[in-house]
Amino acid sequence: MTNSKEAILAAARRSAQAYGYGGLNFRDLADEVGIKAASIYHHFPSKADLGVAVARRYWEDTKEYLGNLAQADDPLSALRQYPGIFRRSLESANKLCLCSFMSAEYDDLPEPVKKEVQTFADVNVAWLSKELTAAGVVPRKKSEERARAIFAAVAGAQLMARSRSDISLFDTLIESYRATGLLPA
């Protein structure tokens, strides 16, 4: 049972990163996982339930990754590595960050899915804010504002690169953010 649920979540994550919430289709997911579509309803009674679960898992995984990054490196080094999270999605068949894609569909999302998407942004902003302060890049009272700008800029760079299927554009934009001081060099 757990293996089926995990396989469904993994397939849903890939689908949502490529096609957004609107692209979550139980029949397609069942085909990919090798189960009957009705079996998905055992784990996720509705598309909204699946959307909540996949978005929650995504931000939880991101939060864990960021926590590990902060523990493994000094704050400045961790901040330098931050854009790599978004780059990895592009490296995987030109996909987007799952929550960035779902954010673009915000008006069409069920309320519980919206909350998980917002949590993803909140997790990123909180981590960036903490690391910016710890690294001495900005004073604490300015850290959230700067964190939001960084999050938006990196997500935007990913979106631009995806729209051109050009990961080098992402790299160029990130370097320009460093050159202008938005991101630590």
C-alpha cells in the first residue's frame, strides 16, 4: 500500500512539474504507476487531495533540503547554492518548480492546495531570511524583504529559462543577480 502511494506521489510530482495542477490526471498517473485508476482513489479520494499531498510533500522535501544545506555549509555558501534547487528542475526535462507552476494556476486551485503552495513560498522566504541575517548580508529587519526578492527572482529566472528551453539563460540570470548584489557573490 505505502509503495503504491509513494509511486503515485512521485508520478504526480513529475506530472505537476511538467503540466501543473491541471495536468494531474488519475488515468495517466495510474498508467504510469501500473495500477488501475480506481486504486488511486483509495489513497487520494479526490484530485484536490492528491494536489494537497503532492504540494505538501514538495515543500516538506524542500524544507528538509534547505535545513541540510544550512547545516552543511556556512550561511553565505548556503545562499550561493540556493538557486541550484530551481536549476535541478530545469535539468530534469526542462521542468518547473512544482509550486511555481501551481502558483501560475492559483485562481483554479482548490483552497487546500493554495495553502500548500503558499507554504512552499513561506518556507523558502523564511529560510532565505534566516540565512541572509546569519551571513550578515542584511539586517534582520530587512531580511524578509530581501528574501522575497531573491525567491521571486530565482523562480522568475527558472520560468524564463524554461520558456526558452535554455538552462544557460537561468545561469546567466543568476550570475547577473550576483553581479548586481541581489544574491551574494
